[in-house]
Amino acid sequence: MSAIGILAYGSLIDDPGVEIEPYIEARIRDIETPFSIEFARSSATRDGAPTVVPVEDGGAPVKAQILVLKNQIDLGKAEDLLWRRETRNEQTDKHYKKPLNPAPNRMVVEIVNDWQGLKYVLYTKLGANIPDVSADKLSELAIRSARTEAGQEGKDGISYLISTMAHGIVTPLSGDYEKAILMKTKTESLVEALEKLRNE
């Protein structure tokens, strides 16, 4: 059995971070997440933009990649690297400690054993925090985030949706979510919507 991998099904695909990137040996593409995900979390670090998270109800498995790490990385270091990237603690000496009773807003590193030819595949789990999630509610959050500093930095909800769709990541709400943004911004594409909101 081979090394350790990190499951990427969101921003990790394009932006694994400055710490993880040098340790990526290969990518396993065109797989599906072993759990359902949906745009069900409003991210404080993205000015409220919707992001995908594992969900118990609704959602669906989506296309993903596994970032295969070099053999010199052990499980503890891999957990630290992933946790620091996802909690904006890169290039610090902070270490991941699994919480005994994790709260919905506490980042947890989960492990899938013996999957896709790897001994361990890691992914992060945060609780959903958008109650009664709908395309209308997602579009409101995305548009609002695009008008903030996150929009100028490409960290907003519309940029995030564009990125996920480019990688074939489609949830049950993706299509209606996109349509709601276009309708509310009176535009023909997400790129046009983003440009319009940034310039308002």
C-alpha cells in the first residue's frame, strides 16, 4: 500500500497552499468523493461566500482529485499541513490536535483508510451553517461577498463557483445557484456578473 493523499474537491484543487504544494508527488483525477457535499457553509474567511462541505442530508458525491504526497510525509505531518492550510495557519509551527467533541465551526481532519491505492486519504470537515439552504440564499451570499474585499482578491462566492464548475464539481444546487446569480445581476455569465459587481 502506498503513501498518503489529500482529497481535494474545492479550492484545494487549484490552490493547495504554499506548504502542501512542494510535497505533491502526483494527482489521482476523475474520482468521486465517498460522501455527499453541497454549498452549505458560509465562510467567514471569504466574507460570507458559500463553500462546499460534507453534508448528512441532501447534496451528492462530486468529482474530486487526490493530491498524493511524497513518501517522506508521515500521517501526523500530513494532518498538520492540511489543517494549517484550511485554517489559514500556513508557515507557522502550529499542530493539529483532533477535538474530542468537535463543534460545527471546529475544523476536523478525517481519514479514509485504504482507498484509491493509498493507505490514508485525508480531508477536512466543517459543519454546514446555512439553514434551509437554497439557490436563492446562496446567490445572495455570493453576490454580497463579490462586493467586498474577497471579491477583489478572487476569494468570493462567484469566483469559488466558477472554479468548482471548471473542475466538473456539480452539486444538486449548482445549476439553480448559477441561474439565480445571473438573474439577480442581469448578466449572461458568472464572469460578467463578477466583473459587474467588482466595478459597482
